Amino acid sequence: MYVPTQFREERRDVLIAAMRDIQLAALVTAGAEGMHATHIPMVVREIGDDLVVETHVARGNEHWRHQGMQSLAIFQGPHAYVHPGWYESKQEHGKVVPTWTYVVVHAHGVLETFQDQAELIEHVTRLTEQNEASRDLPWAVSDAPEKYITSMTRGIVGLRFKVTQLEGSWKLNQHKSDTDRSGVIAGLSASGAQDARSVAELMRAGNQRHATEI
């Protein structure tokens, strides 16, 4: 992934937190007949010093047959268009153009499969718990009849890989002046789009971090 130095995010804890927050990834695997892509929620696990991402697909999805192949999980976070009129420098000299702000994490590894029923149930339990834990009445895998869960797990195949390379791009106008960034934050904050407001919050947090470091 092309990432200019000012946008590069290398802090492991920040990257992992973003992956867990985004959760839905585009899993892309190179096969003999070309690229295979599946958009799917993932569990991000730290096992000792290893970082592992895991998910599952329907048995009818040919993606699982690409085990042993290089794969890439793309976690696309909030993103937003930046209107040039938000830059104070537009009024000063007019040398501005539109751009796009975004957060993205790329995780690379070699795809593995797992089909053991107990392992699959452990996996879907982890996936369920990370989405149900905050609910007043969380649903659990054990709420469904055991025979039903057994039948359902026969129809899926688990996918995972140990992350061998982790990359992050936080393209949040870091190369702009403080006044231009403030204008963008104000513009995005006033947007009706949730992604735009989320980007504004990330830019605000980045400003606060920069001020602390100074």
C-alpha cells in the first residue's frame, strides 16, 4: 500500500484497535484464476506474540479453497470528501483542491482453513460475543438448539491467517496548516454523514496528540 510518511500509522495497538472497531473486512486472496474477494466480519486475536485474523464463509463460497495462498484483509474505516472551501488558505491564495480523508488497515498473511466443529463453534462464539456483549439482553450461541448449531456449522468453513505484515494509513490532512485543518474539522462536524463526523473526531484527536507531544 502506498502511504506517504505523514499519513503512515505504525503503532500496533492503534492498528489492532481500528481493526476490531471496523470489524468488516474485504478479504482478498490470489488464486490460480485471479483474485477472490469476500466482504466479511473478522475476529482479531492476539495469541502470544502473534496477531491472527479469523472468519468463516459458507461452504459454497470458493474462497476457502484458496488455502495456502497469500491473502490481504482490508479494514476500511471512516472516510469523507473534503470541500476546498473549508480551507482558510482558499481565501488567501486559492491554491487548494478537493481531497479525500480516510482510515484503512491492511493485514497480510497466508490463508489457512479450519473445519473442526468444536473449533468452528468457538469461533462463532467469539464473533457473536464481540457484537452482543454490550446489549442489555445479549444473544448467545447456546441460546439456539444444539442440533441446529451443529447443522449450521456443517455449512461453513473457517478461515484465518497469522498476520505477517500490518500497514495503516490515517490520511487526515496532517500536511495542512492548523487553520486549514480546523476548517476541515468544522466542515466535517457539520455534515449529516456519520463517517464525516467520525473523521472530524479522529482529526481532533490527532490535533490533541500533536499538542501533547509538543
